[in-house]
Amino acid sequence: MSELITPQTLKGFRDYLPTAMLVREKLTDIARQVYRSYGFSPIDTPALEYANILLGKGGDESDKQLFRFIDSGERDVALRFDLTVPFARFAAEHSAELGVPFKRYHLGLVWRGEKPQKGRYREFMQCDFDTIGTTSNAADIETLLVIHDLLVKIGFERFTIRVNNRLVLNGLLDKLGLTGQTAGVLRALDKLAKIGRDGVIGEMTEKVGTTAEQAASVLDLAGLKGSNTEILDRLESLLVGSEIGLLGVSRLRELCQVAVTAGVPEERVQLDVSIARGLDYYTGTIYETFLTDLPGIGSVCSGGRYDNLAALFTKEKLPGVGASLGLDRLLAAMEELGLVAQTSTPAQVLVVCFDGDRIGDYCRIGRVLRQSGISTEVFPDAKKVGQQFKYADRKGFRIALVAGSNEFAKGVWQVKDLKSTQQAEVPEADLVSHIQGILAQSI
């Protein structure tokens, strides 16, 4: 007999047991619902792309993290590291059929060979939405509104969407004479939370080639604090003479004003000049979303404006803006916050197999409940009732139904609420409404 293979996953990859997978599916269902409510249409693209489609689009770090190989056809290919670059290729290839502006959402796996850490894996799902074909600030504002509505719909009340604009940062760099080093400076700035002020200054001077004074000026601007209005007013005075910088300030000011008009609580939108987003392709508004009760998990929904990405694939102008829900990071946060229900079945009701000779009746009532929209499982074996109740508790069913010869003779079912442990004898004619009443208490 051959030696058994040790069952294990690769480092940075994970299996999803039913408890986690049920929540994952619920989150993707919510994302689809919110995206569709704004008019975004679904698309899909291949997991594998030609390597030259992906290389150089996210910067040196992204290139290093690519899962890249030569396939059986001796083609240089790589697994997508996000859904935005493939979308730029997709839009360039299909723009004549799509028309613009085009609004899409895409839920799919992506792969990055980065160091695994809490809430961060090498294989993870992104839930993207984008608007392509317009430079209007209205699209940037709508992106903010979608992020906000998505987090609220998932069930969060305590979160902050931090926003900035690359034009503000570019304006400062232009005034400092650092236009040629923009990508390196912004990549270093994006590490501020990880390596601190001194670490960023060191990286800017040693790797990017700025002076210590120039690096300190960038960090001084990035460190502006106060209300959104106070920060905008300060930026306006600092960027006098920079046309692109003042355009960025103007766009941020309009975004904040419209968000308030649209009913978004002011405390949920926060200007943060320190966020730069590490990917090179961002050109305008950028977004990062943090949970108030677990900020250390990092941003759970990020994105921004990218006006030049599709230019690598077509001469047609296809500017875009969008964001992505980090599903696996959000799931890790929800698990840590105790927001994941400990259930491993999508069924709400378990029909106990009390008498093996009445399996037909158990299957019949199961179908009656399902046709009324109540997910129901029928236990397959006539085991001891106690064993079946243990199964129900372990799986997380809300209700158990029991009927034996006495109940069938009377036309009733014993309905046990497994959460409250209350039990009632219910006529079969009233069974659906009674169960619906119990389940309504869980919403």
C-alpha cells in the first residue's frame, strides 16, 4: 500500500468550511444586490492573462508578487493580481459593443505572492465595481456612495471611508520639483502606517532620491489633521500656484459636500492626505475604508480613479473609477468581532425522522415548507431523537419538527424553537405561518 499523502493547503491559501462559506456567500449576495441597485452590470474575465497584460501596471511590488509561469503552449502567462487591470484590457477589447460610460461589477479570485498575515492571503476574492468612459467627478462621488451603502447593507454602522486625491499629492510634488519621482514617492508614502515617518523619509531619500527636506514636506502635508473643511482650506493655501493640486482640492470639496447632501453621515467620510494607494495606475480620487472597532485589520474596501490604464491597450480614451470589497479581509474582521453566526447549514428547519416508516410524510412536509420559502432538511435515518437534536444543535438549525403516530393521528407537528427551547404543538394547516413567525424574530 502506498504511503498516505499529508492533507494540507499551501501557505497563504485556505479552505473554507461551511460556517465561513455561508457568510462569504451572504456577503457576495449583498455586494451583487448593492452594485445592481446602482446600475452596474456583471462581467467575468479569465484567471490567466498574458504576462505582458499584467506586468508594469501595479508597480514593482505587484510585478514581484505575480504568480507567473510558462504554460504547456510555451506562452508567458500569469494569474491576475487584481480585477482592474483585466477590466482595462476587457474594456479596450470590447468597447465598441459596450458603449460608454459602462458600469460593471466583477466578483472573482485573484492571486498575489505576498507575505501571508492576518486577514491577508495569497488567494482571495475581490468584489469590484467600476465606471469607465467618463472623467466626471459625479462618478467618483457615486463610488463613495456605493462603498458607504455596501458597508451599511452588510451590517456595519461604525466605519470610516478615508479619501484623498492623487492630484493633491502630484501638485505638491510638482511644487517641490519631484514630478519625475512621483511613483516612488507615493509608493513610499503608502507605507507610512507600516514603517512610520522616519522609515518613509529613509525610503524616499535612499530609494527615490529626494532630499530629507523634500521628504519631510511631503509628510507634513500628509499629516494634516482637522475637519474636512479645515484640511481642504489648508490644502488650498499650500497648493496656490499648482493647477493640478487645486483641481484635486476642488474635486474633494465637491465630493464631501455632495456626500452630506446625499445623506451620508459626515463622520463616515474623512479626508486623509496620507493615503496614496500603492498601485501606480491611480490618477485621482482614492478610497480606503476602515472599521472603527478593528482598524488594525486594514482597509476592507479600497479603490480609486485610473484615467490612463486602458491607454496601454487602446488609443480610445477610457478613463475609469471604482473600488473593491476585500471579501476575505472583511470576513476575517467579522470573525474577530464575533459577527459570524456559528451555523454550518443553510437550512432553517430540520425534520426529525422519528418513524422510518413515515419517511414519505417527512419528505412531503419538507417540500411544503420549501415551496413556502423555508429552507428545510429531512434527517435521513430513524436514529434516536436525542442524536438528531444533537445534530441540529451542531449544525445550527433554528427549528426542529417532530411527528410520530400520535401527531399524525391528530394532524399536528411538534415545533421546537432550538434558540429559545420553547416547543408548541401546531396543526399542520398553521405550520408554515407558525414557522415564519419564529424565523421573523431572527431578522
